[in-house]
Amino acid sequence: MQPHATPVYSATKHGVRAYMTSVCQDPTRPDQGIEYAMIAPDAVDTPMVRSLDNNRIFYWDELKDLVLGRLIKPQTIGEALLQLLRCDVINGAILHVDNQGKTFRHMECVNDGVTFDPSKVFSTSYVFDQE
Ligand SMILES: NC(=O)c1ccc[n+]([C@@H]2O[C@H](COP(=O)([O-])OP(=O)(O)OC[C@H]3O[C@@H](n4cnc5c(N)ncnc54)[C@H](O)[C@@H]3O)[C@@H](O)[C@H]2O)c1
Ligand SMILES: CC[C@@H](O)/C=C/C=C\C[C@@H](O)/C=C/C=C/C=C\[C@@H](O)CCCC(=O)O
């Protein structure tokens, strides 16, 4: 089993998700003309990840080959953002980006931002080359 290496950091990221999925359902949002969404990537090749060590993440010595071997290019996140912005329905979107041989982007749980309507929840995916 993979060790849970970043419990507090991961909790803060889930906090961002909870914040977004809450504010996107603000009943006054449509009148404000605002949409909320988020990108949830796996490890991206940034200075933060390149600076990880055993003092910043549990089990880094055991995990680093796995994590550094599947890093997402930063420009892929930029492409994911553009993909998100081109979607008809943005509010409530969570765009997962990972890199397991290919980049897989998965949008889930999009609602109208007013009331939660299961019939409006959909899931779709896009596969792109990273090169
Ligand atoms: N890199 C990843 O694998 C990854 C994956 C998922 C989520 N994230 C999240 O994405 C965000 C960025 O991560 P990163 O890897 O690019 O980090 P990073 O440390 O490489 O870069 C963060 C940048 O933010 C700037 N910054 C810091 N405080 C600021 C402030 N108050 N105002 C303006 N700029 C400020 C820093 O100067 C730096 O350029 C973080 O919230 C991180 O948790 C990163
Ligand atoms: C495969 C295990 C998985 O949990 C590891 C992922 C590694 C990198 C992905 C990246 O999203 C995780 C970063 C974790 C950071 C942990 C600790 C912080 O001290 C780093 C600094 C955070 C900050 O300054 O904002």
C-alpha cells in the first residue's frame, strides 16, 4: 500500500475543493455572473516539487522515483485551464489532471450552481498527448 505522505497538505487541498464546491452553489451566483471551478493535478514539475525532501514530505526517499517519474509539465496545466474555459458549463467543475502514460483530464460533478440536481451531474474525459 502506498504510504500517505502528505496528510496536512492534502487536507488543505481538500479544503480548497470544499470551498469551491460550496461557493459554486451560492444562489446569488448566477446574478453575479461568476462561475467557480478548480484544477486538481497530480504532481507538477515546479520548484515546490523539486524542493521536496524527507523534511517536507513523509517517505520522500521511497516515493521520489515514483513521483518524479510521472511529473506533469506546467504547460499541461495551462492547457487544462484553457480546456476548462472552453467548456459550456464551468461552474462546479473539477478538472483532474494526471500523467500515467498519457494525460487524462476528467471533469465531474458539474451542476447548475443553484440547486444540486443529480440529472445534471455528468462525467466526461479528454485524452491528450503531452508533447
Ligand atoms: N506542483 C504540484 O505538484 C501541485 C499539485 C497540485 C496542486 N498544487 C498547488 O498549486 C499551487 C502552486 O504550486 P507550485 O508547485 O507551483 O508551487 P511553487 O512553490 O513552485 O510556486 C509558487 C509560486 O507562488 C509564489 N507566491 C507565493 N506566495 C505568494 C503571494 N503571497 N503572492 C503571489 N505569489 C506568491 C511564489 O513566489 C512561487 O513563484 C500550490 O497551492 C500547490 O499546493 C501543486
Ligand atoms: C505519491 C504520494 C503523493 O502524496 C506525493 C505527491 C508529491 C507531490 C505532489 C504535490 O502535490 C505534493 C506536494 C506536497 C507538499 C508537502 C509539503 C509542503 O511542505 C510543501 C510546501 C507547500 C507550500 O509551501 O505551499
